[in-house]
Amino acid sequence: MSTIRIHLHPVEAEMLKEVQKVNRRFRDIDTLLLGLIREEYAKTPKGRSSKGAS
């Protein structure tokens, strides 16, 4: 397992708080990021070839 650390400047941290109030997807950053990674991976040649494998 890999760990990704994100450091936000205070302005971006406040922006994230506001977005989380109105967009449920941003409330769980881990799930949001994993979903985005999976979506983008599915667009790659390797991801397209293993589409039926998961």
C-alpha cells in the first residue's frame, strides 16, 4: 500500500471545507481519489485490456 500526503495551503483548505458542504463526493477524499484513479486507469491501454478481469 502506498501513502499519499496532501498539504493544502490555508486558502485551499478553506475552499475544500466549503466544497465539502455542498458536494458529498468531496466529503470522503480517499474514496473520491480512488474513484478518479480507477476512471483514468480504465482509459489506459492496460486498463482497457483488463476490463473484464475485475
